[in-house]
Amino acid sequence: MSDVSQTAALAAILDALTLMQDQVEEIGERSKRLEANQADILARLETIDAAQAIATDLQPNLEHLASEVSETRGEMGEGFARVAQVAGWAHAAAAGNAAPLPADVLDDPLLELFVISQPADRTSTRRAIVDWREKARTVDTAALTALLISQYRPSPTDDRAGRRLRYKLAAITRDELERRGAVMPPLPRSTIAADRSAEAQRARSEALVEVWQAGEGAMLYAEPELAGAMDIMAAARREGVALPEQSLASGLAALHQTISDRLSVGDRPELASDPKNVGAREEILRDR
């Protein structure tokens, strides 16, 4: 990764931390103002008799303020925890002990700039990342630039984990293009699709089915929402290594079609990552 990209990524982290700190301080000031208002009302209540208190109907306002103070305190706690979490990650990374931030942290709007401009991950052993690192080297510059533009485009059907993988793959693509001295397309303005309507999601599923059915080209490896399906196929090949070649080919073809059918209705099948998902995995593997 170039020095310019590293500087941009670090700047994004620092900007996010600064914004988070400002946000927490703003919440703190708001809490102080609310508590001051609450104290003022309490003082007024002490100077008037019960009949006047009922007449002025201050009790509902007092309850509302108390609720707002409680909510603001909760927001302050969450804000401080988020700042501490990101600061700890940044410190560890600066010390050479990099570790991935959780998906929910990366999904924070204040970290969006970092997610978009993050450095390429050259150490992960995750299949999708390893395969794309290798595949990206073989794609010509014009096609790779088009793929980066596609990776930058938010999807109306993704989730937090999908967005995290999307911009990890995009970082690898961007790094490869920078190595070649290519002209970079502009960074996206957001990681979240503005249109997540049912119509947009159907169109997205149809597009993914087309990529899936086209076979193992660069677009398939570059597409984060098909990474889970690719994991399933890879696992099926490993499990079927002892089968006769014809039986394995037939089973893989059936599995490929099953995945295609599920993609078309909006599903994004993945391998089981915990015992709760084992049943789903076995179901789709039986469809081989």
C-alpha cells in the first residue's frame, strides 16, 4: 500500500476518533443542561403549594426531563465505550498488533471514512480475501478498475458483515491498482445503499444470480455477497474428494443450482459458523 493511502487511512481513523469525542462531549453538555432544567423545576415546586403544582401541571414535564436525562446518560456511556474501543484498536495497530474491529463498530457512521479508505489486508487467511488477493493480480487494469467501482457501490441487500467484507475486498483491489499506477475512481460517499426498497433488493438478487451462473470469473471472486456461496462450494469439493468424478460433478452442479435458487429469492447462503446454523448447512449440502 502506498504512503499516501496509509496516511489517508490513519487520517480517517483520527477524524473518526475526534468526531466521536466531540459527539460524546456534546451529549455530556446536553445532559448538564437537562439536569439544570430539572433542578430549576424542583426548586420552583418547593416554593409553591401542592394546589399550584397541580394547576401548573409541572409533574409531566419533570417526568419527561428525567427520562431524557436517563437516556442521555445511556448515550454517554455508549459513546465513551465506542471511543475507548476504537482508540484501543488504533493503539494496538500502531504497535504492530493489528486486529479486526467488530462489524458493529465498523458500521458506525463515524467510521465510514475509515471503512472506505482502509488499507489492504495482506495477512488474513479467510478464503474470500485470499482468493481475491490472488485473482486480482490476474485481472487487466481496465477490468479491475470497473470491478473496484462495482465494489464501491453499496448494496441494498447487504448487512454489517457483508459491508465489512465488501470494503476489505475493495481495499485489495485499490491496492493492486495503485501498485500498477492506475487512475483511481473516486471513493464512494457512503457504505449504505440509499434505496433499500423491495424493488431494489429484487434487482440486486437478479444481478447476483447472473454473476453466480456466469461461472468462476473475476466478478464472482470480487463479489462479497457471494462469498458465503463460494465457501459452500469449496467445502462440498473437499467433502466429495473421495467420490467418483462423475458423482462429484453431478452433486456440485445440483448444489450450484440450489444456491442459485436461494439467491434469486433474496437468501445469501453461508457455511455454518456455529452450532445453531449446522442444520441449514446440512440442508443445503444434502441438495447436492
